[in-house]
Amino acid sequence: MYFAIAFLSLLVERFLGYPDALFRAVRHPVVWIGTLIGWLDRRWNRDAAPPGRRRLAGVAALATLVAIAGGVTLLLHWRLLFLPFGMIVVALLATSLIAQKSLAAHVATVAGALENDGLAGGRKAVAMIVGRDPDSLDETGVSRAAIESLAENFSDGVVAPAFWLAVAGLPGIAAYKVINTADSMIGHRTARHAQFGWAAARLDDIVNLPASRLTALLIVVAAAILPGMSGANAWQAVRRDARKHRSPNAGWPEAAMAGALGLSLAGPRRYGGELVDDAEMGVGGRRAATAADIRRALRLYTLADALLIALFGAVALVLSAHWR
């Protein structure tokens, strides 16, 4: 049943996304989660507290977040499943925590800005989806940042939520989204969050592990199908480069994307004025990416996402036939 819910949720969200009218009326679940994370950070993360106490406070904050999100959605999940068409309602609710359509739209905006407004427009657009310093990026840097964001967020924003929805229903996807949002807000190695965000960063690494590998595989298969791209190079890049990334998960989709497109991604990047010397994904590939490469990456993403939807649909059919 959960795979069927995930399949339906992916299918609906891919074409409809999160309606603007709904966002204006009630905002978005991630905004609600972020508001609560910010409140806990202000109240529980005391600068004067010793490191051990701040780490313990971060563990307690994350446990509180997961308990609230998981508990509320668990009650909602089981109540809805016993109603007529309850499975469809659960799937529709889960679409708010998957980001296929908005991811493609945001990355396409970067390509369009580079094509129509030049470097200044590209920098402004890419600043909406990446954390690095946009003013330090040239056209190549903007293009590579957009492609890297597409690869990583395909895993974090699409495949991982769908995976946990298929594994544990609405509570699974809600708990995942809480963990992932907490990591993005407080899971940084800064003086303020190195201890308080430790639990969020570590747990995010764990819950994203299966999805990052599946994402890389989907990109490899899509690259083998699309003309002008290379599944073999994508697979080689994953095997050679993925584990060298400072993140245990981001390297997998980034390496697959780099190899498929014949690009070199990652490497040294600047965040908050600080240079992060990361490993290169797609060693030997072309560094000079352009807006045209962003468009190619979007075509690859579109097919890989379609393969994901088809995979979940096929698994749902097989499991349904098995349990009859």
C-alpha cells in the first residue's frame, strides 16, 4: 500500500506541484517546520552553555521535532486510511513534501536568467537555490552550481522523501523532512551549530544513504538511454569519485551527473566567505559549464525522475499481486 501511495504522490506532484494559492493561504509544511526549528534554536542553543550540553540540547531538539511531526502524521495517516479514498488523500497530503516540479522550475530559471540577463541575472537566480557566494561565481560557476544543486536535491528533495513515504507512510516522509530541514538550518560546522546541529547532521547522513545510491543509479540508467550522454561514464564516475566527497551522500548523484554530462563538478567552492576544498566529481571532465549544460542536466533529471515514478509503480504492482 505504501509504495502505491508513493507512486500516486510522485505522479501528482510531478505535474501539479504545490499550488501557489495554497502557499499564499497556509504557507508550506517546510516553512512550519523551519519556524519550529528556529524557535528551538533560539531557546535551547545557548552560547554560554558548554559544548556537551549544547550537543545534548540539539539531540533533544531533534527528538522533539521528529516526535511532533511523526506523532501528528501517524494519527492522521491511520485515520485517513480507514476512510473511503483515504489512500488517495494520504498521497495528496504527501505531495507537499516532495519537490519534483519546483526543483526543475528553479534550476530552469537559472538557465533562463543566464541566457536572457547574463551573469548578473544568473547569479541572482542561483542564489535562490545554493548556499555559496554568488558574487564570486562566473558563468561557469553559476552553471556548475545549478547542476550540482539539481543532482543533490533530486536525491534529498525527491528520491529520499518518496523512499521514506514508501517505507513508513506519511509519518516516514514527515520525519524525513524534519531531519533534512534541520540539517539544512542547523547542521553546519559553525561556532554556533557545530554542537547543537550535530545530531541533525549525523541523522541526515543516515536517512539519505539509501536514496543517494538509488538516485545515482537512476541517473546512470537515464544517461544510458539519452543520446549525447554516457551511462558508462556516469557509472565510472560514481565508482571512482562518489566516496571522495566530503558528504557521504552528495557525491553519489553529483558524480553520476558529472560523468553523464562529461563535466567536472564540485571541487573547491566558497561558502559564507570561506573556501571549502571539496573533491572533484567527474575527474577529467569539462569544467567550463554553460546554460546549455544546465538544460542538458534538466533533460537527464526529467528522464531519471520518470524512471523513479515507473519503478515505484512497478514495485506497487508486484507487491499488490503478491499479497492478493
